[in-house]
Amino acid sequence: MKQIAFALALTLATPAAWAADKLPLSQISNYLNGLKTVETTFTQVNDDGSLSTGKLWIARPGKMRFEYDPPDSAVVLARAGTVQIFDPKSNQPPEQYPLKRTPLSLVLARNVDLGQANMVVGHDFDGTATVVTAQDPKNPDSGRIELMFTGDPVELRKWVIHDNAGGQTTVLLGQLDTGKNLSSSLFSSKIRSGSGNR
């Protein structure tokens, strides 16, 4: 499984898209603030090494939808300050928790400012991409997010969520389709998996 994850990481970016140097935090903040809508596919590497795939939509500020492929077929929805997890295999209502308690709230914020005090705890360049590790200064116990960006042009390629229990979940992004109008029904709480939005 580790070999699969390594191979996926290697295919994240073509050489032409690699950054030549570390991107400044101000440039990354401007990029994220200019990112209004995104549609893409994703591959998720779970903490136990298993893989999940699906489709992702983002509408900043505040909205995100993960729709997982079968056999998972789950939907994770962020809207109105809340994250909801819809599990089609469960008869229970969706799990809910505040968006601000997850590091993804940093990406979905109305105004991203990575220059804030105590937000960025790591800013590195691995030879091909800029890696920014950030936490919510107001909720440092909610975990941290590691964001990888390629340059020329700047593009978000993956993120890793680190929880406080020591677990991590990696999301590798496909080609980003940005700037298109997304249906509001994608982010409706009256949602079900396989909703025909693909």
C-alpha cells in the first residue's frame, strides 16, 4: 500500500508544473483567496493505508462536498459552519461537528491570511513543491493541515490532515477545474450519495 501511495505522490505534478523555488506565504494566501470554486477528483490515503476515491467540489467561502465512490458511497458536506457525514450504510442521522474544529476551515475561510501569528507552523520546499503546515491559532487542538502547492502557475495539489491522536489522512487532488458555477444543490443538506451530480 505504501508503494501505491508513493506512486500517487510521484504523479502529483508534471515536471513543467514544479515550482522552481519556495512560494511566499503571501502568494499562497492570494491564490487561495482567488479560488472561488473547484471541481476535481481525489484519491484519499487513509491512516490505515487503505485508499478511497471520489469527486470533490469546493465553493469558497465555507462550502465543500466530498462524494466517495462505491463501495464507500459516503458524502461529507461542509456548509453553514458545520461538517456533516452521510453514511448510506447507516440508519442513523448524519454525524455533525463544527467546521471550525477541523483544519479544513483554514482553506474555506472567507479571508485566508497565512501570515497570521501562530497559524503557519511549517513552510518548506521539498525540491518540487512548497509545503505549508498550518493550524487554527484559536483552535490549535483541532489538528493541523499540511498543504502542498506547485508553482508557475500556483496550484494546490494535495493536503494531509493530522489529528491530535497522531493519525493522518492524505487527499491527492486531480486536475482542478476552477471558476465554474456550481449548483447550490451540491451543498444542500437534503443530500444523498450518488445524487447524479457527477
